[in-house]
Amino acid sequence: MTILYLLLPLSLLFVFAIGIFLWWAVFNGQYDDTDSAGAAILRDDDSGPASRG
């Protein structure tokens, strides 16, 4: 029962920290352009400077 006195504030601290990091990510533009990273692999040019044969 006494472990709850440690685990409850610790878990609330983790939730608070995760909320702060999510707020920071949203308001600093981390989620502004979510489509270009996924489409970049499709636009990748695999032809190198010289083909080795």
C-alpha cells in the first residue's frame, strides 16, 4: 500500500512530461507536413552517378 505513495506521483509526473513534449511538438511544427516523408521514398532516384556492372 505504501508503494502507491511513490507510484502515483511518479506516474502523474510522466503523464505531465508527455503532455509537455506533445505540446512542444505540435506548436513547433513537427506535425505540419506528414505526407512528404512517406512520399519521398517513392520519388527516390536510384540511378547512381555511374552504374557498376
